Amino acid sequence: DTAVSQTPKYLVTQMGNDKSIKCEQNLGHDTMYWYKQDSKKFLKIMFSYNNKELIINETVPNRFSPKSPDKAHLNLHINSLELGDSAVYFCASSQGGGDQPQHFGDGTRLSIL
Amino acid sequence: AQSVTQLDSQVPVFEEAPVELRCNYSSSVSVYLFWYVQYPNQGLQLLLKYLSGSTLVKGINGFEAEFNKSQTSFHLRKPSVHISDTAEYFCAVRPTGGGNKLTFGTGTQLKVEL
């Protein structure tokens, strides 16, 4: 059983479209995250939710909106996609923060045409 | 705020040779330290972590790392690498005082050659 699963794995779309990426974790963790990995492999946190409450909201365009229907799911919706949104988006989860490691999904590769 | 520097973007090494991947960090507060590995087209996996106590920590796949507080470093080592170790390696820190934000370095590509 996959611990942190993301769908879709690949997403190819045109500029201006709206798309969503889904994430689910079956580890029983209470905290989930979205990261963006750019073409140079740099990883930057975007959002974090703890028990469905937003706790980290980095400087991200408001075209990006996370949504956590329950603590096992964290979805990412992106409006009006731009070329610069092309990247790999990773979902992760952990049990709280601090010394607890984060468990990552396999990523969603988003390509904007 | 924290920052993590991985000076080597790429490290080529022959199979069965030893390797060291360097990580230095900057923080005004004490931190937990982590090393993650990313294989091609996969997410990150935890290799090892330093929380407290012994400064030498052992992780999976024969890797170990040593925390040096005075030099603010957390270098990753393996005495003998294998082709399957070819991957991207990320060092990361998180404040011990609370908070969930993990700050990553820019990664080091380890390429193991025959």
C-alpha cells in the first residue's frame, strides 16, 4: 500500500487552464504539505495543514489554493496556469512537526504548454 | 530563519569508493537535521536524522552523518558506494523549538560510475 499517493503523476495542459492535484496519505498523520520542485531540483514549501487547519502559507500566488477535506487528504488547485508553474509538485505528511520526518509522495510533474 | 548550503551540486565517484556529501547550515536557533535521498522520478525518502545525543548518526543503506555544532555542518558519508546509490541527496533542517517548516538545501547529485 502506497503511504502518500498523488494523482495524477503527469499533467500536461495549456496556459490559462485550471487544474487540480490530489493527495492522500494512509499513515494516520495529522500534518500534510505541498512542495514545489523547480527544474534545478530546488524544493520549496508552499503550504502545510495540521488537522485540516492551514499552518504554513508561504509566498505563493493566490492562484494556488490548497484544500483539506479531512486530515488524510490535501488537494492543490491551480487557477489560470502560467508557464512558470511548470515543476514537480510533491505532497508529504508527518505526525506533527519538530523531530518527525516527512513522508513524500512520488510527485506530480506539471508541464504547461 | 534557517538556510542550508550544499556546496557540491554534483559528485562523481567510482563504485566501491568512499564518498562525502557536504552540508552546512545557518540558524539563529537550534535545529534538527535530516538527509533525504531522491531516486529518479520518485519522491524523497529519509536517509537519517540528527535530533540530539551522539553526533554520529547511522541511516539506511550504509550511510552515516556527523553533526558538528561548531562548524554548523552535517556531512553525509558512505565508505563504499554502489551503482544503486546514484541519486539526488538533500540536506534539510527544522527548528527544535516548534514549527513544521523544513528548509532544504539545493541538493547534490551523486553519480556512481563503474
